[in-house]
Amino acid sequence: MRGATSAPQSLGWLLLPALLVLALFLGSVALLFFHAFWGKDGFSLVYFRQILDRADYHEVFLRTVSIASIVSIAAAVLAYPIAWLLWRLPRWRNLLLVIVLVPWLVSLVVRTYGWLVILGPKGFLNETLKWAGVIQSPLPLIFNDLGVVIGLTHVLMPFAVISTLSVLLQIDNRLEEASESLGAGGFETWRRVVLPLSLPGVFTGLSITFLTSMGAIVTPILLGGIRQKMAGTQIYQEVVYNFNMSKASAWAICLLLLSALGLALLRAAEAALVPKADR
Amino acid sequence: MSRGTISIAGIGKEFGTTTVLDGVDLTIAGGSFVTLLGPSGCGKTTLLRLIAGFLEPSRGTIAIDGAPMGGVPPRRRPLGMVFQNLALFPHLDVFENVAYGMRIRGMAAAVISGRVSKFLALVGLAGFERRRIGQLSGGQKQRVALARSLALEPAILLLDEPLSALDLQLRRQLQVELKSIQRQLATTFVFVTHDQEEATMLSDTIVVMNGGRVQQVGTPGEIYRRPASPFVARFVGDINMLDGRISAVDSTAVAVSLGGTKISVPRSTLVGTPGIGAACQIACRPEAVRLGHAADGALSLDARISALHRLGPTVKAVLDTPLGPLTALSMADTPQGAELAEGKTVRLSVPSDSFTVFAST
């Protein structure tokens, strides 16, 4: 009896770190809203107007959403065959998984500079193509939106691989045998059974990569064009160079709303495409 | 030879260094209900998967209606399969599950919907077309799996312990339906189970397997009355087994000594090659052990009832005898049955032709 009452009391202290983190998080979100909506004379939408009234900022939003969409789709498309292969080769799965995750073992900055070495005007790819006589002048592969897309896709693809793989691994392999015994070949089985059942994993990957690219900062700074800003780099600039917390907060809230909109669209697409596999 | 005949010759299968099947020869008659019966690990499921084509044999050949199946993938074999966990497609509804094979064949929509209706009606699920798999009960899923595998009208249907997950009552009901469907379609059913009652109730032919080998092939009656080995005798139904020694053999009779008692049984009850003085096992079914009758059997002695179990119409008595414990099964509503009580001493007798003598080999 005594043990039963005293144990929860002593265990209650374990909640403290979590509460601390929660308090800090809620505090900073509150601060964000305060900065964004509190002007010199109380409540104000002036910072939002500063952003929404500028045509060049519209372009930043458009670029952010476009790049995030392209990156998430590219990552999903590239990740699917890799996930499928990992699923199909159980003996090699752990080794291949390590290879897939290698980009995360390298620091963000080092990895991004790696792309400079490969894609830069005097980089490996351009030099090789020039040497082979395919091109005369270097292709603009970097310091533009293409560079950002390549860099982000590379970093985020492991998320798409893992989320797809985790769903593939849940598929009962008897389902494939059942399909085969009903006359279906390998591709037909994939199209009619494996693909529909793995779509939830693909959509999870799309959500993760889309949201992460929406808020990307370092990759667009290092691999993007100087004038081709994304929302994340805009916020970074307002905080670090302009010390304009209010404008940065307004940017952040705009970005949050856009991300939520994108996520809602993804959910709607998933609901329309993925049949309810109520097991 | 009717459609759906399976000829299995010299099949062996190894997984790594483990031998799972060893020298299996078997002919499964077209249109019959055949059960592969054995304890877990006896190789019955492996044999089924070899027939299905999900595995290739290490040795030997399998032919269906005379056509060798070596290297033929499952989808090109004229058979359907019901899996142990059913393997219904969770993302498709009942109609699409049953229609699956026909969609793969590219059959016309009208033909497909006609056949789906026909087979759903056959398994008693008419009107369930648009249900989702998750909304079905265990028994209904079972029926959908059956309809799906039958919809392509295969010559052979393979069933891998499909009823094992169901409760007893539902299992009995589905067994009856399964057998009636098999009779209607005259499809060859090859059914894997470890449940000997299920095998006895369903099959035309039972194939008893153990340790990767076929122990005996026969009708349920033959397997029960004339088991080919002590293993089969113990595995199918209850049986009393006594250790003895063969003391004499002639053309009509075998004399066996059990401890101090000598009994003589017909030569026809002997399995294996007897050696005079060699050890043997002598078996009799509990229902062959008669209690309270005039002593007219080959074995006749007094025994004390150590335990009594009344099981509805029958009563099972465990007897202490000088030869060791014996079990007797009697009808409860006979005068003899009514008189039985624990602790009582009764006269037991076993007719000489209800023994089976297994000579040690």
C-alpha cells in the first residue's frame, strides 16, 4: 500500500525535464506571436503587410513552395526503388541502410560543400563533360534553384526511404504468394498489391520531406543563388542581419500557414488515393 | 485419369543441411479430398508448397495430370491455394478479392461479376460484395478466401491449415461446408492439417506423414483400423500400446507373450516381419476393450478402475491391470456402462482380431 502511493510521487520528478522543454517551447511560440502581432501601438498586422505587400516576397513564397514540392516528389520517386530493394534483399538490408544513411553521418556544411566540388562551374561534373567534349561552357548546376533542389533531395531522401521501407516491411509476404497463385506475375503483383499497400509510407515520406524543405536554411544559402531566396533564408536574414524579430516572426507564421496548407493538400491526396486498408 | 491428378515421385527437400522431405512417393487421385496429416515439422506444409510451386524440390518430380511441374512458376500451375492466415488483400473489398484472379486474366467485366456472384453464393456470402475485409468475421474471411481461390476454377485446390484459427464450433461447421463444396465441384482438394479428427471427418484419403516421410496412405477407416506403424496408431485416435514378445508364428496365428500372459491373435493383425523371441508392440483401441462381458477374448483379465470419465454418450475408464494401464471406452447407457465406478474391479476382455501387432524392425 505504501509502495503503491509513494512510487508515483517519486516518479513524478521524472516529468520535470519534459515539462521544462514544453515550457520553453510554449514560451517561444508565445514570444513568436507576440513579436508578430504586437506593434508600437498594440495589436497590429503591420509586419504581415510589410511582407504580403511586396511582389518580390511573393516570389520567395512561390519559390519556397515549388522547391519543397519538387524536392519531396523527387525524393519519393528516387527513394521508392531503393526502399523496394532494401525490402527485397533482407540479407543486405542493414548494410544498404547504412549506405542510405551515410549523408546524415556527415555534417550539413561538409556535405553541402561536397556538392560544390561536384556541381560547381569548375567542379568534377562540368570538367568531365568539358573534357569529353559534350559541353563548351560549364552548365549552371549550382548557385540556383537546381542546386538547392539537388542538395535538399540528397539530404532528405533517407527519410523517404525509411518511411517507405517501414510500410513495405509490414506487408505480409503471403499476400504476394496469394497474388502469384491467382496468376499474377511480379510486376502485376507489385502494381495491384504492393504499391497500394505501400502508398501510406510514400505519403509519410512526402510530408516529412515537404515540411523539412519548406524550412530549409543552410542548403539554400550555400547552394542557391544570391538573389533566389527561400522563406527560411529570409527569416535567417531578418534575425541575424536585420535584428527585426517582428518581421522574422511574421515570416515564420506565414511559412507555418503555407506548410499547414501543403500538408492538408497531401492528406487530401492520400485520402483520395489510398484505399482504407482496415486490417 | 480424372482432372486434377497429382503424381509425386521420389521427392526430397533440404533446407541447408536439414532434410525436410525424404523419398516421398504419392499419387493423389483427381477429384478426391486428400489430407496431409502429421505433427508440426513433419514436412506436410513443405510438400504442399512444393505442389504449389513456391518451393522447388531438391530431388524428384511432381506432375499434374501428366504434365511435369519442374520449373513451372505457381501462376502457371492449374491450382488455387488457401493460406493458413488466408492472405486476403486488405485494400480490396470482398468483390475485388474474389475477382482478383479474373482481373489478372483480363476477363470481361460481365463474366467477372457473374462468377463472383456464383462463388460468393457457393460459400454463402451473397450480398457481401462491397464489404471491406476488416469488417468480416473469421468465418466470413475464410469463405472469401475459399471463393477467391475457387473463382478461377482450378483443377486442384491446396489448403494449408485454413481452419486452425477458428473456434471449434465454427470449424466443425466449415468442415461440413468445405466437404460439400468439394463434392459439388469435384475439384481435387489437398488439405494440410495436424488435427486427426479434422482429417478423418473430411477426407477420402489420408496421407499420414512423420519425419519427412509418408507413413501410411489410406481411407480414414483403414488408417484407424489398420495403422501401418506404431506412430500412425498413436497419432490417429486413442490407442492402448503394450510391450510384448513374439513367442510363436505360424500361417494363421501369432502368439505374443505380455509379461506372464500369453495371447494368440490372427496372423492378419501382424504388421512387419516377426522374429521369434523379438520384441513387439501390441495395440488395441479403447472401444475394443470390453468391460463386464463374459471372458471370450484373446486377452481376458481382472482390472481395477482407477479413473472414470463420463463424456456424454460414452464413458472412458482408465484401468489398472497387471500389464500396465489400459483405457476402455464403453457406451454409457448400457447396463455394463451404468455399473462402472471408480475403485471397482471389473473383468475386461479384448477380441483377438481387434489387436494390431507391430513387429520391431
